[in-house]
Amino acid sequence: MRYFSMKQKFALAGLSILIAAALIFLGIFNAGGMDALLVRSGILRVESRVNYVALPFDELVKTSDVILVGKVIELTPSRWNQDSGEYWADGMQYHLIRIEASQFIVDNIGASSQKTIEIMVGGESIAEGNYDYNLNVGDEVIAFASLVDLAWRGGTKSMLQVSTTPSLAFFVRQNPSGEFAGVIVNRLGQSNLSMLLPDLIAKIEEIRTK
């Protein structure tokens, strides 16, 4: 039989603790995935993310409830899905993009009755480290959004949400060309698309009539 010194026993005990901690963490991770991981200790940053599907451009155009042209007027700090906006243990983090709409290319929900449109994006805001998309206050954009029932503390809440992954949900006007540029998904993968507004509107209307 092999005997261990006191120093070796302490080392083995420490290793066992580390292995147990790793297994516990992996159990939490596998139970809910990275997006559902909620760290309640306050030591690590709490995060909850919405999962999006990168829709092909034709499908994005056909399925969006709202396609609008407007100017970004605010990128809000993140909130949690309850009336107070404060963190809660089983909550989901999100923020809003507020757009002053100048034109509605598609409006299936009567959104045009409002001058300022709020579009929800899951997770932190850009200012807090969200790199899922790149927008700035003052940008002129074409935005693709859909009406969803968001899980809300005590029930659900209807909100406009980006229709696809945020990096594909906005076309931004470029200077000095005036073209609106964005990234689209097609059968060849991802590619850049840049068109003047009248041409892009015509393309959207053509796709929706197919």
C-alpha cells in the first residue's frame, strides 16, 4: 500500500475540490447553456441573451411585421423583463433601440400611428459591451422588426423585436453615397448589399409580392 505525506494529502484534497467545482459549473452550463446561465453570487456578471436565427434576406423581408426607415435617436441601457426593469433571478436582459420613423415600407401592426418606434434587442446595450451589431445615435437606418410576446414577470408583454440576428436587422445610410448598406444571408452565405433607398424599397416590394 502506498502512503502519502501530509503535503501530498493536502494537494490531493485541493485537486478534488477544484474537480468538484468544475463539475458543478459544467452541470449548470449543460442544464441551461451559456445564454441561460445566471450567476447569483454577484461575483460574475449576470447575463441572459435572446437566441436569434440568421434569416435569408428574402425570408426576412417576407416575415417582418414592420420594415421602416428612420433615424436612431436613443440606444437605451439594458433592463430586465419586469415592470421595474431591475434584475431578477429568472429574468432576461434586453435593451431598446428608439427610432424616429420617417417612412414605413411595411406595417402589418399599425405601428405607423407612432412617431417613435422602440425595437427590442436581447442582452446588453452597445455601451455595455454588446457587439452583436453596430449602430450609433444619429444613424439613418432601415430596420426589420417583428411583434413578439416577450416573457415578462407575471406573464407576457407584446414588443417589437429585431426579426433576425441584430447584425442583419439594420441597413445603415452611408455618406457620401447615400446608399443603405447591410449584410444579408443567401444561398451562397453572407454578402454585403448596398443600394439607394428607392432601389432597396423596390427590391423589398418585389420580394413581398413573389
